[in-house]
Amino acid sequence: MKPLQQLTTEAYRQKRRLVSPLMGFPGLSLTHSTIKLAQQNVDEHFKVLKALAERFHPDLIFPLMDLSVEANALGRYTVFPCRESATVPKDDFNIEDLELLRNINIAFDTRLRGVVETVRLMSKKLPADIMKGAYVTGPYSLAALIMGAEDAAMAAVMDTDKLNKLCNFAKEKIQQYIRLLVDAGAEAVCLLEPTAVMLSPEDFEQYSAAFIREICNEYKNSDIAIIYHTCGNTMHLVEKMAGSGVDAVSLDSPEAGVDLPGVADIISSDVVIIGNINPTGTILSGTSDMVREEVSSLLRSMDSYPNFVLSTGCDLPEDVPLENIAAFMQTGREYRIS
Amino acid sequence: MEKEELLQKILHCVENGKVNNAAPYPPNMKGKDGADEWTKKALEEGIGPDEILSEALIKAMDVVGKKFSEKKIFVPQMLISAKAMNAAMEHLKPYFQSGAVKKKGLFIIGTVAGDLHDIGKNLVGMIVEGAGWEVLDLGVDVNSRKFLDAIGSHKDAVVGLSALLTTTMANMKTIAQDIKQQYPEVPLIIGGAPVNENFKTEIGADGYAPDPQGAVSYLNSLIA
Ligand code: B12
């Protein structure tokens, strides 16, 4: 058993839950920073995470989510709004260009290195009882960033060879990135595959899960936990996700359509389920009491499942009030399984 | 070939996303004619463009929209069906432009300012077009000014706003209010993952739909 599963099971035996909201951006207010500054500057980035760790002490912590890092490292056009995450807008792409992209060594990219160095700082300087995670863009989502999300969806049925080639290429670059992150001290790697929510289960298997399986194989006999995150309504995809060999799946909120106890009923209990408080609902615009209520009710609904970690359905937006995160943490910490 | 059979062929091609003879999808129709060829043939055989629209295209896209709502097909399959519909539509366009065939009305759609997400908006546009409406797509990152200009030149249009970010929902509200202030009688429908019925009421829009099928029901209810 890997540490993530071990800790989850151990907590369950003690009638507790591990608690780890996907928070990053709300921490910017603690250091008076901005998304742009933090996504481009290692010290600034680490300061935010350190402040979050000190304030909330989650069981698992991640850097700020940034889905543009890998595509940007591969030379794709990227924009950097001050108060929003960096984004890769649609740009022209020919499959013939793939050979040019192949020659790019992403390890030399400043921003990608920046994330790796941030993870190194997390590993060295944050408390040992907080597990250090890292985000990586999944193969299909990276392919979609490179060729455009609509074209990728279309290619899933019209141009299967081309898309397969691109996803396989994405997988190879991702593998290289993960090795750097693990070397820097990442103990859990969360593969973000938001764009794949659009696919049919068969296409999802072909363009995402099959490649994730290859990535998992590399870490089978290690302590590194691989987490599969897809946002949106993934009820038609969870079996493919859980069956890909990952150690955990991270799923979106009930409002997005995900029924977490329902998921727990159909997937293997060896796979940890991470979720799924709505990141843009009560926690963003409700009171702390409402947050406590929502979190308790989720915890209660998962009582009979050992393989559960309390989290949010996706990354929390910057405007989430810190007292609501505190309410989330406190409710999670104090809860006892009955 | 019988008229019924030709219309059936077109319907089948659009429903299953067979664009033209050269298209590799769906695999079981490889090498066969698609919506493109069959529509051309139907017109040559003297079938009216209005009949092709109502008996083949609208019916096919209705099935496609329903299958999508029921999660029997997914975004790629729906995009391909819309593409097949477009291939057929290309042949019908000259008749619409000449006024020989009437559309149900004009639908102006755009993704609101600050928001670049357009896949959902595009799907809504395509399905609405397939339902017999003319569609004017203003693209992404569209501000009040652009919507108002478009409405100014088409005062009998219905307007659709799309937003995918919680941050741009605020812009949707501003745009909706700007439109309603200047053109209170213009029907306004909103959509996109984070918006809902409550938000529709809050910003003073007239309709909300979770998917393209719902958008079509709303539009058709306006002319019923
Ligand atoms: C693809 C995608 C992108 C692509 C967009 C490509 C494109 N050409 O559209 C790119 C990479 C550019 C992108 C960028 C960003 N994205 Co984005 N993106 C997505 C993703 C993965 C899928 C969205 C999608 O296309 N869904 C499929 C379509 C078919 O569904 P839909 O849009 O909901 O549309 C349906 C209905 O809502 C309805 N509908 C839609 N419009 C309308 C209009 C009317 C009138 C009606 C009636 C109905 C209707 O009909 C459609 C069909 O059923 C979602 C996550 C997810 N899994 O949903 C995130 C997501 C929307 N993005 C998100 C974010 C935060 C961003 C970024 C800020 C940063 C980032 N994380 O990358 C930037 C912002 C850029 C900007 N300024 O807009 C968040 C939004 C969180 C929130 N609620 O605010 C999401 C939810 C992911 C997440 N959890 O982080 N993104």
C-alpha cells in the first residue's frame, strides 16, 4: 500500500478523515500577491503555499493550479492576465509541427522549472506531516491545449491517428515533467484532465485513461500516489478513471452531477476517492455555517466508505473567503465517523 | 429514388455524423455518400429545400440533441453531426438567401466579455441552426456594445448569452441589463455550465436552458 492509501485507511480506523481542499488562489490574500506574480516567481509562489500550510495545515497540499505550464513550455502562445490563471488560447497547429515540438526540452523552460523548484521548497520546508502534491496536465487536455479544444474533440472521431499521436506525445512530455517533480520531492501527482469530460467512455479510455495507465506503471512499485482529476459530470467516466491503475480519483461536485457515494459503490475500494464540495457554491458565496452544514452532510454520506478524502470538487477561486476555508477544515478535522 | 428514401438518407447521415463520401466517420459508413452528396441529389430530384430542412435536417438534429441530453452521444459526436448538417445546409443556403425558403427567425449568440470558452456556444448555435433558425454568431469575448450593435440591425432577433466562468457571470449580468435597458422587448436566453434558472431571474433574462435542446424548445415556444 502506498502512503496515501495507508494514511486514508489509518484515519478511517481512527474514525477520522484526511482533509485537503484544492486551495491555492485564495492564499494570495495572505501574502498580498497576485496570480500572475505567483505563477511566474518561485519565492512568491512558495510564500503563498507556506502561508496556506501554516493557516490551515491540510493533509495534502498542492501548488497553484496552472494548466498552461506544459503547453507554454512547449512553446504554445500563452497569455498572463494579472488576476486570472495563465491561459493558452486557441492557436493554429499542424500535426506536421509535432516534429518541431519533439525537439523542445521542457526541462529548460523557466516557468516549468519554477513549479519544480516550488515543489522542492515545499518538500524541504513544509511540515513533514503534510503530503506534498503536484499538478500535471493530463495527456488529452494537453493535446487539446496544443491543437484547440474543439478541434481535439472533433479529431477524437474524425482523425483518430493524429489525435492518438498527439496524446502519446503529450504523455511522453508529461512523464518527463513528473520525473522532475518526483525528483524534487512530490509525493502525490495529480493528473488534471478537465477537457476529457467531453468524451464518450470509449474515447476517454483511448485518449486519456490508456496513457494514464502507462504513467501509473512507472510508479507502481514506488510510494508516489497518482491521482486522476476530471472536472464536470464524470459519472459516465469514473469506472474508466478508477480502472486506469491510479491510486485515487478526484471528482467534481454534486452540482456538476457527481454522486460520490454512488461512485464509491461502483469502483474498487483500493482507489481513494477525493472530493467533492462545490468550489463555486456555498464556500464562495455562503456563510461559514452553511459551509459547515454542507461539509458535514458530505462526510456523513461517505461514512460507510473507508476510501475517502475530504476535498473540493475542483480548485477554489481566488475570492473564496478564508473563514469559509477555515470552516471547511475545522468541520473536516472535528468530524468522527459513526 | 423515392423522395421519402432520399430524405431518410439525409436524416440518417446527419444523425450519424456522415459528412461526405470522403469522411472516415462513422467507420461503418466508410466510402458511402454523406449528407453533402445526398442533399445535392435530393435537390436535383426536385425535392424542395424547405422540405429537406424540415423533414431531414430539423428531425435529425432533434434526435441528436435528445441523444446528447440523454448522454447517449457526447461532444465529439454532436460536433460531427453538426458538421454533417452544415454540409447539407451549404446546398440550401442559396434558397434561403433568395427568400424562397423562410427561416423561423434570427438568433444572435455570443460568449460574454472576458470569456473565451466557445464549444458550448458553438454547439448551441449549430443545433439552433439545424432547428430552422438563422444564426448570427458574434464569437467570444463579446461586450455590450457588440451585442447592442447587432440587435440594432436586427430588432426582431432573439439573443443568447453564454458564460463558462463564475467571474464572467458578472459581465453576463451587465450585458443582459444593457440589452434590456435599450431593447426591453428582445427575448434573452442564457446558458453555460455555471448559470441556472435562479441566475436568469436575478439578471432579468427571459430564458435559461442547460443544453442546446432546451435552447431550441425555448426559441420554438416564442413562435408557437
Ligand atoms: C475546454 C476548456 C477551456 C478551454 C476553452 C476552449 C474553447 N475553445 O472553448 C481553454 C483552455 C481556453 C480554457 C481556459 C480557461 N478556463 Co476553462 N475549461 C474548459 C473545460 C475543460 C470544458 C468546457 C467545455 O467546453 N465544455 C463542453 C461544452 C459542450 O459544455 P458547456 O460549455 O457547458 O456548454 C453546454 C451548456 O452549458 C449549454 N450552453 C453553453 N452556452 C450556452 C448558451 C445558451 C444561450 C444556452 C441556452 C445554453 C448554453 O449548452 C452546451 C451543450 O450542452 C471546463 C471544465 C469542464 N470539465 O467543464 C473548463 C472550465 C470552464 N475552465 C475554467 C477556468 C478557470 C479557465 C481559465 C480561467 C483558466 C484555466 N483553468 O485554464 C481559462 C479562462 C479563459 C477565459 N478567459 O475564458 C473553470 C471555470 C471555473 C468557474 N466556474 O469559474 C472550468 C470549469 C475548469 C475548472 N474547474 O477549473 N478552458
